[in-house]
Amino acid sequence: MKVVDVASLELVGEFLHDARFVRDGIVFDRDLHMFSIKCYVYGESQRGMLSPAVWKGYQLVFSNVLRCDILQKEDVRFYEISTLEFDESARRLEIFTHYAIEIRLDVKDLNGMLAETSESRAW
């Protein structure tokens, strides 16, 4: 799913609400102006109610990122995405979480992509 405007960002934000990620899943490449975060979205198990829940892997990538600020307030086993917001006048994209970490990106424009990976996890 492409992220090119506020409407598409809101759709991705709704989809990723409560998605889990770890600090090591965040990458910012200053030279390439690329930011990515690997996260996992809850999905029902294929085998029925006795099997553990499966968290499907997704990669959220933004290009044209001029600056990335990450404030990790606490080291926890995983973090959860709350929502994504874009301030067009400030050209600032924020990935809001439920707790313990703040992520702010200064961007040239809103240019991103959410793609499913072949990974999965059981937390």
C-alpha cells in the first residue's frame, strides 16, 4: 500500500494500530534518506483456537526523510504503534506509540510504502 497523502497515511495508521515492533526493527539511512520500521500485525491462527496467535510481518518504509528523531524512554520487550500523523506545514511525520518511545521524521514530502513480509512471530 502506497502512502502519498494524508488519506493513505490514515489508512495505514488504522491498519497498524496496535502493531508491535522492537527497537532493532527501526532503521534510518541518512545517506539514502530512508526510514523503515519492521512491525507485526495480529492475525488469527490458521490451526484453530488451541494454537497461538500469529503476528504477520510488515515493513513500513518512507523515503525523502531529512531527519529522524527517536526518543526511547524505556527499554521494553516490544512497542506498539498507536497511529501515524503528518503535519503538512512542518513537514513532520510522527509515529505515535502507546508507550516508551517517540519517533519523529522530518520529510521532504509524504512518500512511503507498507508491504507484507514473509515473516511472522508469536509473542
